[in-house]
Amino acid sequence: MMETIDDKLRAGLSPKNLVVVDDSHQHVGHAGHREGGESHFSVIVVSEKFAGITRVNRQRMVHELLKDELVSTIHALQIKANTPDEVASE
């Protein structure tokens, strides 16, 4: 699943930086956790395509790219989406 997330976000957002982390091990015993993991993920994506876009709409962009996985496999997705300029100013 991590590879699928990575591939789809790279294809759709042409990121300068992308980090995908499987956080499933932190949710053992919680709702949506599955044996073998791959249910809870965090992504950090830095893309020029986020310029001029609100944080909510950035999240919507990521959700749209991963819509099939969100209805079938991914239970939770934490998203940090920034432009390169925002990262440089942090």
C-alpha cells in the first residue's frame, strides 16, 4: 500500500518531497486496524501544485488521488501538505 500511495501522489502532485509512513503499528486494538497493518498512514508532501490552495483543498487533492484506497484499504490518513516556499520559511 505504501508504494501505491507513493506512486499516486508522485503522479498527481509532482512533489519536491514526499514521505509516506505506515503508522498502523501505533493503532493496534483501535478501530480500523487490521492484522498485517497497512491501515493507518501519514504523508508529508511538498508540491508547487499547492501554491494558492487552501489547506482544506490541499487535503481534498490528496484524498481525490487516493479515493479508491480510502474506501477500500486505508482507514486513516494524516496529511501535511505544503509548498516548497512554506517549507523554506519554517
